[in-house]
Amino acid sequence: MSTPHEIDPRAAGDPRNVYPSDEQFYMSDRPADCVLPEDRPRGGGPTEPVKHRSSWATVMMIVGIILLILFGIALFP
């Protein structure tokens, strides 16, 4: 079967067996200007450096969690 969409050659004259090409099918619901702007442009202008929390804040948070666990063990043996 050399016809597109594997149509039975005996039904080739049937008007219901008229199919658009792949390009026509996929372009049927697209607008004329189907190029979308980038939502995350590459490269570009100056950027601000990323601000991380200081290492002291992280150390204090870990110490606070450890102390909370130790107090919990000491108060509720």
C-alpha cells in the first residue's frame, strides 16, 4: 500500500478518505506568527551575584537543632 495513511486502494475514490498532509494538519491550529519569545533568555546583561546565607547562620541552626534534641532527651527520659 503506497498511499498515505494506509488507505485501502479499493476505497481511494471515496471522498471520506481525503486527508491533509502532515504539514497542513500541524499548521491548522497555529497562529501566523508561531515563534514565541523566550521566557528565559540566554546570556544578556549584568546580573546580581547570588546572596547566600552566611555560614554562621547555618552553624547556629545546626547547633540549635542539636541542643533541642538534647534538651528533649534530658527532659523526657
